[in-house]
Amino acid sequence: MERTEVVAGDVAAIGYEPLDEILEIEFNNLCVFNFFEVPNNIHEEFITSEDHDHYFESFIENQYDSDRVL
């Protein structure tokens, strides 16, 4: 999955697969997680957010099932 680099706290890059609704997040510590059944509007709001860490903690973390990829 292609990721877009972001300049923000712990978040290094964000990817999204719209057909499967999978949000992929790479963190600065090089861990990568996939979050499942994430609607496109959440991805759009997240990637355009001014504070990616805050958005992640408020609207993604503990809201969607996830798996660590790396």
C-alpha cells in the first residue's frame, strides 16, 4: 500500500485502501499498523488534520480493530 509521509509527532506516514477500508499508519519508531473498516471520511480527516497524533488518539486508536504489520 502506498503511504503519504506526514510531518507530525509520532505519525510518519499514512496509507489507505478504500476498497477494503484499511488504514495503514507508520509511526516514527518504524512500527506499522493496519486498522480495519475505517471509513474514507476518517482517512481524509486524519490525513488533513493539523495534529495527527491528537486525531489518531481521539478518533482511531481503540476505535477500530488493528494488526501490527511491522
